Amino acid sequence: MAFAVIFIRGTINSKMGVADTLAMLHLHKKQHCTVIPDTPTYRGMLQKVKDYVTWGDISPETLARLILERGRLEGGIPITEAYIKENTKYTSVLSLAKALAKGEEKLTAIPGMKPVFRLPPPKQGFKSVKRPFNDKGDLGYRGKEIDNLLGKML
């Protein structure tokens, strides 16, 4: 499994270590997204920053769309199917996305790709960036519902 993590709340007056943990996750600005594998280390990091991010299990189709629409190489060059075919062992973005979603591969499998996806705010906005997802807000773990949020942001 892999998680899509989106930074949705600023870090002004935050606890010590939160900004460092966000930097380790490559989340430097709001509306930045990254894809991480489901490991105990990353789960601990997500628990530390749960009041500033939302995350969930990303589907391969959404991940492929995210890579094609918002993935960038160094220099701001968009990622294409041809680039994936030439520079990785995968024949398409969807096959790469399936391996990423299963946790068999990391984003570093794409040489030269930036580890973060810059997204616009979601259409119709967030519900609440101060409440957890279970309490009609947007923070914390949201499971498969991350695909709906990413669909609004793409």
C-alpha cells in the first residue's frame, strides 16, 4: 500500500518538530502532495503531523493521473508516457502507478522526478482545516476518500 499525503494547514505556532517532519516528507508548502509507502516509520511521521495533513490509500488510476498531470522533472518539464517508457522498466504510467500503489516501488524509480506534486486548492474548498476527517473536517486519515479530494484538486 501507498499513501497520498497532502499538506493543508499552515505551521504557524506549531509544536517543535512538526516543521522538520513535514520537511522530511517533502511537504514545504500548503497544497503540496507526496506519495509514501506504508511503513511503520512513515506511519509514525504521519501521526506526528496529523493536525496539518490529510492522507489516505491512493488508487493506481488516481496516482497515474497525478503523475501525468502534476508530475514534474527537474527544470519544470512535465512527465510523459514516453519518458516513463524510456527511463524506467515499466511500459506505461499505469503499470508504474500500480507498482507504486502496492508499495513495490518508490517515486525515486522515475529518475529526475521531483518528489512533490504542487496542487491547486480543491474546487468548492475544504470543509474545515481545523477538524479531523471523522468529525466532518479534512485533517487526518481518510482512507479511500483521498481519491475524491485529489479529483477535486486535479
